[in-house]
Amino acid sequence: MVTNITKRAPGRPKGFALDEALDRAVEMFWEHGYEGVDVDRIARAVNVTKPALYRAFGDKSTLLLKAVERYAITYGGPIMAAFQAEADIYKAVTALLEATVNLATGETRGGCMMVAAALGQSERVLEIRSYLASGLTAAADIIAKRFEKEMEAGRLSGTPSAKVRGRALVDLMKGLQLRAKAGIERDELLQDARSYVPLILGDQI
């Protein structure tokens, strides 16, 4: 939810939108990394003062942590929701992998913003790594629960287990994001992503 500040604090322009500032921070950290962005640039991008940004979010490393959380909600949430909403499991897994590639191959950014932050030198890097680990585990669990339902309905074989399939799919997603960051072309990544679906689901489609 975007929060507009109606009472002007010293150094904070009227209409300072906190979520907009976080979104710009996400974009900048994603494209340039922690070391490649300074708070002045983010402040200028959202037309606020540097002290106002510090008052709203804390220091630069804390801003990065909050940007990571914003990234997870803004980009990760809708992808997982679409996966759960798709009735056909083959289409659901395909859509999940394709969305992963599309997200990781933007015009100016590449890979996964959370992974980049976890590999950076921020003072909050241990917290970011913990947050990332929790997020990866949660995503694998969500996927595994969906696979369990498919197994119970007889649409998916029981081997390998739902848990193994869930973790393998998350690993494949992160691998695609890493390759995108390395500069592999989107079309090649999409072709590979689609070829992974039978590996995850097996022959019981």
C-alpha cells in the first residue's frame, strides 16, 4: 500500500511515497548491485532528500534489506500465486519456469535481485541470506504441497517425492536466473526451461 505523508517533516517533500521509493531502490540495487548504488541516487530518483530517505528506511544496508523484502512480495508473490491457480500441473510448472526467465531477463537487469543482495557486501548480508534461505524453503514447500495433491489424485507418480520435486524445481529456477545474469539469451533460457518440465513431472502427465 502506498503511503502518502500529509504532514511535512523537515527535509521530506510533501507526497513522499514510501512504496515508490522502495520500488526504485529495488530497481537500482537489482541493476547495479549494493556497491553500485548510493542513497543520493535513490533519493534523486524519487525526488526526496537524502535525510528523508534515511529517516524513512534507515541506513543504506537497511534500505537494501527492505528492498529485498519488497522484491519478494512484488515479484515472487504473483508468480507463486499463478502457479497455484493453474489447474493443469504441466501448464503450472511451465508457467512458473517461463515467468522466472521473463523476470530475470529485463532490459537493464538480470538474474535475481535477492541472490545478488545475498552475495553482496552489505552490513545486513547475513540477514538477507537468512531471509533468502527462508524464502527458498517456503517456495519449495508450496510447490511440494501442490505435487502431493497431484500424487493423491493419481496424476503424478510417487517417485521422486513431492519434496524432492519441489526443491529441484526451485533449484532449476535459480539456475535459470543465474544464467540470465551471466548473459544467456532469453530464447535459449525459455527453450531450456520448457525442457525441464518433463524432468520434474516425469511421464505421469
